[in-house]
Amino acid sequence: MSNSKLINLLPDNIKFYPAAVKDFLSLDKSRQVKVVKALQKIAKAPSEFGKELENQASRLLAGYRSIYVDKRSIRIIWKITELNVVEVAIIAGIAERDGMFAYKLVSRRKDNFEKFIEKLIEEQNKK
């Protein structure tokens, strides 16, 4: 999926939207380590970790969750789905905490991201 061996350290219930892999790889190695540690925590209870997002005028992200990493300088946004009764966090975006940038980034990806989730569920149901 990527060049970073760090992603291989993630549990199976953490999935990346392809554009979020690029977000991750754009971070320097020390920040990638911090993101991986946060994702490992998210994996333990995806629906209980982070803040639940709500729809707002510039971002319709109800159903997504968000946390800060690296002294609140990076934001991770994900959505939860169930695959074979396992809660899975699907990472929609990782971005610098620069105003509303991360939220706008994920809002732009939302339609394709939702299709990506549907495809994951279909593939899982075929197994």
C-alpha cells in the first residue's frame, strides 16, 4: 500500500483511504511515528476514541471522528464501519492543524471516500 514500513505496524482494523496514505507519507518520519501510535490507540476502540464530528455549514462530516496528534499540530479524521462485526477505522485524512484545512480536505474527499467504504464492505462480504 505504501513505502512506509510504519503502516505495517497498524492493526488490521485500521484502513487508509488512498489519499490518506499520501497524507501520511508527506509527514516526516518522527511525525509518522506519532500518527502510528495514535492510530494504534484508535484501533482499540475506534468509536470511543477522539471527538465525534457534526455537520457544519462548510463541512458535512457527521459520523466522522477526529483527534489531534503531535502537540495538537496534526489532525486525523476517520469514519467507523463494521466488517465482520469488527469495528474498523477508515482514515479519511491526516493534515496539519491549520484552521479548518483538515476538515475541508476530508469534505472534498467525502463522496469518493464513501464509495471507497462501500467497496471495502462489498469485498469483505464476498469473503
